[in-house]
Amino acid sequence: MDQEFRREIAAELAQFKKDGVYKTFNHLESPQASRITMRGRGEVIILSSNNYLGLCDAPDVVAAGKKALDTYGAGTGSVRFICGTFAIHEALEKALAAFVGTEAATTYVSCWTANTGLMATFFDERDVVVSDELNHASIIDGIRISKAARRLYKHSDMKELETHLAQTASLRRRFVITDGIFSMEGDICKLPDLVELCRKYNAILTVDDSHATGVLGKTGRGTAEHFGLVGQVDIVTSTLGKALGGAAGGFTAASREVVDYLEQRSRPLLFSNALPPTVAGSALAALEHLQAHPERVTKLRENARYFRGRLKEIGFKPIEGETPIIPVLVGETASAIQMSQELLKEGVFVTGFGYPVVPQGKARIRCQISAGHTREELDTVLAAMAKVGKRMRLI
Ligand SMILES: Cc1ncc(COP(=O)(O)O)c(C=O)c1O
């Protein structure tokens, strides 16, 4: 390998370390659950996981993955349209469409690919994509790949969104895309306004419900259910890698024509292997589990409400909201990293986020609550946070 290239990369990595933004991986030695075994650390309570419903290690979800492995083998050996479509894909997609409330759905290996495979398929130089400035990186990359004009609106600023829609009214297609729950803030998009504006300006609305599937709405159907607007969102993208078993995979749910067109033209579906059958099997079991046990969604909501309330009583000021993503601002990046490390010493694993993932001065630790947490575990975490918060003079 070219030595100069190696030296340049090594210098940049050294700078990451100097700036305190170098990421080290924690190695887990047990399934994802409310308590995990971390190599070199032992058992810790985890508040960093997207395992919102606690289904990663649910026996029926694990068993379904094993059964799919036995039935279909380890891999698809192909993309969907050649010979990579298995019966389990069809069953999962039907179930996902019924769950979200659309005519059809198609699966991808991740929501990342669902998003990057969406915009370039439908929008080109004749069109505009209008996007919330805090949308997920996969949406940003999806917009980059598309040849459509780009407009960003300030986070949840519906006035600015309307201005963009009004100014682009002469274009062929207007496409509005938003996260359902924003991953770093934990707030919910203003779906009623988005639906109204998209109707007014004849725009196509997509909601990425990755953090909202299984989380929002009485039965976990997502942002649309939360607002009583099921059927009003044109396209829903989401992940199977968070609440729905947490393995991997994503999907796009929409009208039959949109899904059919994606299967004909969306490049990740045409040129990349299909979702492994084991993952499809586990995701389908997770979906069935959720529908049989909506009380998991209720428990998640109660846990989040309890934790948020108690955090405030202790003296922290989490970003206001009603979702299981509860960010606690601590200021500088170094403080977020320090707090995360101090909490780990107390047996609590919560990740700190700093610049450039979040703006300068708005570093935070992001607590993510699960239905799998017991009250006792949450109380243990709160006691650790109080101890560390006082030590660091944050409360
Ligand atoms: C809003 C949003 N969209 C997409 C993704 C990507 O999901 P996946 O892990 O399935 O690629 C994430 C994951 O962090 C996300 O938060």
C-alpha cells in the first residue's frame, strides 16, 4: 500500500484521538437485553440500545430465526429478482404493510439502504426534495444520490417548509421527508402540519419511522398512529434493527405501485443481496409478538415517563419530550465522554454524544429506555446518575 496514504490516515486518526472524538468499541458477550455482559467490565445496565421493546433476546424471536435458518439456510445467494426471494420475505412484507397500514411493503438489508434507494428512484432534475435539517444521515445520503433540487428547512419549522413548497410549486414533483422521531433530540415530527402542507402543495410525504416503529401509537404502529393519521403518509421507511427484534433490515411501505416500482428500479434491491432469511424470520416473529403483546408498548411508555420525571426531580434538565429517547445536555464533548465513563464505573452504560454528531456546546448523554427495563434497574441508573451528576457539578 502507498506509504504516504497510510501516513495521512494515521495522522488523521491521531488527531481524532487528540480531539477526543475517536470511538472505541465495547464488546458485548451476552445478548442485547436490559443488562448485558461487557468484556472487561462485567454486567452493566444498558441505556444505549435501540432495543425499545426488549425483543432482541425474546425466546420466540430467537427461535424463529433458528427455524428460518434451518428451513432456508444461511443466505439468499442472490438479489431479490434473480433467485433471492424466499417465502419468508413475502410473509414479512405482507405483515409489515398490514401493520403500517399501507397496501404493500418491500424489505431492504437496512433502513439505510431503504432511504438511499428511495429518492434516486423517483426524483430527478425535474423535482425537489425538501428535508428537515436534523434528518438521519441515510436520508441526507439518499438526497445526495438523487439528482433532484435540495431544500433544507430548519428543524420542524413548518413556515420554512411551506416557503420551500410554495417556491417550488412549478416543478414536476415535490417530495418532503422527515424522521418520525428525531434520533438525537428524541422529539416527534409535526405530522399533522406536514400532512396538511403536503396536501396543500401536492407534495409526496415520507416519514422515516426507524425510532417510532414499535414505539409510538397505542399499538406501536408509529408516528401516524400517534397522531391518528394512519393512511395519511404516502411512504413510510423504517428499520427492523431497533424495536422489531433489533437484528438488521429495513423496509419501505407505500401504495402497491410505489412498492412495485421500487422492486423494478431501486438500485440496492437490484444490485445487493436480499435480507437474510434468519433475520426475516426473527423480524416477523417480533412483529407478531408485538401485536400479541401491545402491553410492551405501554410498558415502554410508562418506563420513559417514569425515568424522565425522576431525572427532573434529581435536578437534570433533559430535553423535553415524550419518547424513550431522553437526551441530557451536559455542554462540552469532553463532559459527555467523562459522564459516560463515570457512569460505566457505576455499572451503567449510556453513550455520550459530542461534536460533530451534535452542535458544539450541545454535547449530551442520550438515555434510551426499553420496555425490558425493570423499575429497579431504572432506579439503579437514576442513583448512579445522581452520584455522577453531583460529582461533575452538573446538578
Ligand atoms: C432515522 C433513522 N433512519 C435510518 C436508520 C438506519 O437504520 P438501519 O440500521 O436499519 O440501517 C437509523 C439508524 O440509526 C435511523 O435512526
